Amino acid sequence: MRMYDLITKKKNGDALTKEEISFIVNGFTNGSIPDYQMSAFLMAVCLKGMNLEETIDLTMAMVHSGDVLDLSPIAGKKADKHSTGGVGDKTSLIVGPMVAALGVPVAKMSGRGLGHTGGTIDKLESFPGFSVSLSDQEFFDNVNRMKLAIIGQTANLAPADKKMYALRDVTATVNNYSLIASSIMSKKIAAGSDVIVLDVKVGSGAFMKTLEEAEELAKVMVQIGTGVGRETYAVLSDMGQPLGNYVGNSLEVREAIDTLKGDGPADLLEASVSLATYMLLGAGRATSVDEAEKLLLGTIEDGSALKKLAEFVEAQGGDASYVWNPDKFPRTEFIEEMISAEDGYVAEILTDEIGMTSLVLGGGRETKESEIDYSVGIRIWKKVGDYVRKGESLARLYGNDVAKLKAAAPRLMNAYRLSSERVEAPKHVMGIVTKDGVKRF
């Protein structure tokens, strides 16, 4: 085979075989296919597209470009969730304990935050001593014993994806459903779970800005997962504003703890229960949405999910006393209220700007080497649909550096747009995609 011929074939709109796609992925991963040829191929894909069979073949070639986690030492049907990225998204800290408390094993690989989106591992490392560096045997033992463990992604998990994404990012070839879906699904399939629930975000803080775009991506990912024998579901959820009321690592952990106590915000609870519901359905722990929701809310009412969070934190070296006494998390030196200069309804929040505000305060990474301040962040007082009077606070900034607070404040204020006309609060869960089709809410 020659790469030149395969580029030409795709440029002409013809479908590639499994062997041809494997040749391309393996050659690019091992360096025998240069960047300039891969760039030409990716552009041809963007212009001519890929059919479902090609997309599945591309995904599996990326899966097998590196390590594939074998979860067979863990008893039962393993369930996992993945978010396409959001601001204030701490659902893993709620979903994992709820599902594990009901006996479904959650063996999860998570990432760190980069840019305006937060990472589950950064939030967990707000607990003093918490470690995601477990050996395979420790990982398996923890899940078998208490049904929950979270580790960092291995460096050699779907390396083809890392290399391809870096090239797509600088060659204007990111925005293609087959390329996006195979990038996400290759990592989730390589991570080994039997059930994959995808949280596909929609709105200003998401990659997909419209419901139609998110729905199309979700359908492709569900088809890929189903096509390789995984129970796969996608929840379409609003990211037109931050999820919950807090943004920032330890602040979000505290909000997750509040939610597991039954005191969390409605949108965060709705998001968490929706995701966990399909994990239970896929694992066979429940046979209907109503049954799953009742079981999940029961873990909050009887305290078993909160207890599971404490057990999980302690098993991975963290100080579980923070679960029972969240006031132990450090406070910031400075607090500043962001005061509205006018009356009106909150019509829009530029969610990515809220995420960038947290980053400017020191709560995120501009590079992989950036040091995080776990205590800083934002408390959102007013969300879309809320009425605000002149002189009321829209949000509160928590910071430890005066210069960073001064840089963050105008950014946050510019994220809000008010209207004199009443605005309806958006639904958080906007739809569900399964192998049987799409259901919008």
C-alpha cells in the first residue's frame, strides 16, 4: 500500500477498507507516514466524510495503537461515563459513588483539566493525599472490594489519537463527526468497560454549540460503541451555563458532597441521576428508567453514596474526614462580589468565559506544567432565567492573589448578558440517544 494512493482514494470520496485504515493509523503512529501526508488525509476525510464502517474501523485501529485495559479480573459488568467537557461538571464525584453503592463496578480512567474545562483528577486531588497512581492489581482489587476506583489515563492509551489530535488542532481538521467520535470512543473502548455512558454537552461552554450538532455526534458515538459490542448511551445536556453553582476544584468537591447529602442544586442532581440511570440499565441493575432513578435517589436518602465516596477517597490515600467535614477544605484569602450595574433577567452566560475566569484565578492550567490553586473559583448566584436587580451580586470570586482577581473580574462580568424581557430557564437534560434512536425532552 502507498499513502499517496489512499489519500487519492479518500479525496475521490471512496470508502477505505479496514486494512487500509489500519495501515494509515499504524504508519502515522510509528512515524513511517509523515505529518504532511496525514494532514492531507485528514482534510480529505473532512471534505468527503467516512461511513459508519470506516468510522468503526478507524476507532478500533486507534484503540489497538497502544495499551488496551483488560478488566476481566473485575467481577461483573463494568460501567463508565465520559463527558465531552464542561464547566462546573463534577458529576463523576456523584455518579461513581451512587452507582457503586448499588453494586455496579465503576472502573474509571479520568483526565486532568486543560484550558477552560476542569478535570476529575484535579478535583479529587483537593483531598490531601489522594492518589490516582494505582498498580493494575490495586485498581482491580479496589473495584472488586468496593466497586469504585479512578486512575489517571496511561501514557500509552490510544497514542494514535493523541498524535492525530495534535495534528488536527493545527490543520483545521477538528470539526468532523467521524474524527471527533473516533477520538473519544477509542479511549473509552481501550479503557475496557462493558457499559459506556456519554455526556454530550451542548452550548457556549461545549464543543458542540447546537443541539443538532450534539445529537449527530452522539448518534455516531453510540453506533461505534454498539458496533463493537459495548452497551452505549448518550445523554445530551446543556452547557449554555455552568453546571451547578460552583466552579473551582475544592469548591466543586464540596458541592458534590452537598449533592450526595441531598442538598445539591437541581441541575447537578438531574445530570448525575440521568447519567447513572443509563449505567444501571446497561449493567442490568435496573430494568426501567423509573426503577433506576428510585434506586439512585435511595443511595442519597440512606447515606450509602456519601459513605461510598468516603470509602473510595480513603482507599486511594486521601483524607476521608474532609467528606464528613467539608469545612476542612482551605478557604481563600480574598472574596469579591460581582455586582450587577442594571436590572434584568439573565439571558445568557458565556460558559467558556466562566471557565477562563477560574483559570485566571489559578484554578486551571494554561499548560500541562501549570500549578493549580485548589481553593480558588467562582460561586454563581444568578443563572439563566433568574432576575437580578441593580446592586445585587451575579457571582462571587474566591482568590488568593489580588492581581489575578483584578484580571478575573472583568472577564466574569463580560460573561453575563441581561435582558429586560423574561427568559425561561433551560432544561438541563435535553435528550437521550440509544441504539434505538433519539428521544428529545
